[in-house]
Amino acid sequence: MAAVEFLPKEYGYVALVLVLYSFLNFWMASQVGAARRKYKVPYPTLYASESENKNANLFNCVQRGHQNSLELMPIFLVMTILGGLRHPCVSAGLGLLYIVTRYFYFKGYSTGDPQKRLTIGKYGFLALFGLMGCTISLAISLLRG
């Protein structure tokens, strides 16, 4: 346990938020798998073609909702892990906000109307910017010594 002794006790919240995001990601992946079966889009096809599948838009919206979350996941993980070193409770709270907005982003996108992803999902960027602020604060404190 010597490796974690330098971490603030509250960093446990950061760890729990990261696990929660993993569960959300697994759930989104299962929704894509279910959409593949429902709309008959076989592997390894990433996106359905409208000329070959009348439900292509519905499948593609489910797929795109998950894909967008995967694209932003490295930023979220790095900013949460680093920002949490200096501001564990704030980072955990922002991470939780991000997870909630990602859920609604995915659910909105999965309707087949991409605009519905933004109703609540657009607020996820506020959480990411907040996490970036926490990470910048960490960087400044390290540079100042």
C-alpha cells in the first residue's frame, strides 16, 4: 500500500467515478451489440449503409453515441486522474456530472435523432473543462514546487 499512501484519502472517490464510467461504457457497448442484432448489422461493419439497410440511421446513431464516448474517454480519464491528485472531491464531482451527461447524450443519440443528444449531453463539456481546470491547477502547483 506504500504506493497509494501519497494520495489524499478522498482520491477513493476519483477511483469510484472511474469504475462507474467503465460500467457506463460496458452498458453502451451492450446497447450497440443489441442494436446490431435488432437492425441486422453484422460484424465487422462499423456503420450501416442506408442503401443496404432501411434502419441504418437508427443503428448508426446508437453506434455513433458509443463511438463519441470512446473518442472522449482518454481526455476524461487523464483529466480525472490528474486533476484528482490535487482536487479529488471536485474532480470526482465533475466526473460524476460527466458520466450523467454521457448517459443522456447516448440515450438521446440512440433515438435516431442526433439533435436529442444535446438536450442534457451538451453539459458534459462543462465537466471536461472543469476537469481541465483541476489538472491545470495541479500542473501549476507542481511547477511552483
